[in-house]
Amino acid sequence: MPTPTIDFGKRLTLTEAIDAFAPEQGGIEFQTDRAGKIHAWHSHSVKETLIVLKGHMTLEWDDGPPQNIVGSAEVGPGAVINLPANTIHQSTSHDGVCQYLILPEGGKAAETHHYES
């Protein structure tokens, strides 16, 4: 099963993140999650890169059926998360607001598959 990689770099402003990571063609998503927001178990058809700009979240990933957790990471501003295509994962935002960019490979929207909890 694919495994995410996480780089803990320097905190980026929105402009710095867009300049560094935006695709030459296509789009990116700006996500805002309030404390306690859970993006329950799901996967994407393409590789995605998430860049945390503000706040903190817990990212969990599994191997096979959801809730067979094989990895977990606490991430905050400056974290760059590389999610290989088809990685089953979920995230939970913490205190305050968590804001991050989602960059699908090739700038194209990913097909998302949701799993039963």
C-alpha cells in the first residue's frame, strides 16, 4: 500500500506556496477546516500534495480496509505532505483553523473514493 511522505520545512505564506508549487497548467484547492473537522477515510485517483499554511491536523493512513492504521503524523505550518495515488487516509483538524493547499498531480481534479468507517 502506498505510504505518504512528509517534509517539515519552513512556514510558507500563501503567495510563497503558490509560487513554489502551483502547476504550469490546471488548478489547486485552498481548504479551510475548523477545529474538529474530520475528512473521513478516503483515497484519490492521483497523487496529491498538501501544503499546510496555518493550524494543525492529524493525518492517518492505513493498509487495506479503513481503520487498519499503519501510520499517523501531526502536521502544522510548513509541512508538505505527498500522498501517493490511492493512499487510504483521513485527517482531523485541531485547535482553531487549519488552512492548506491541495495540489493534485497535473493540476487536474482527482476522483475521490470514500470508505465506510
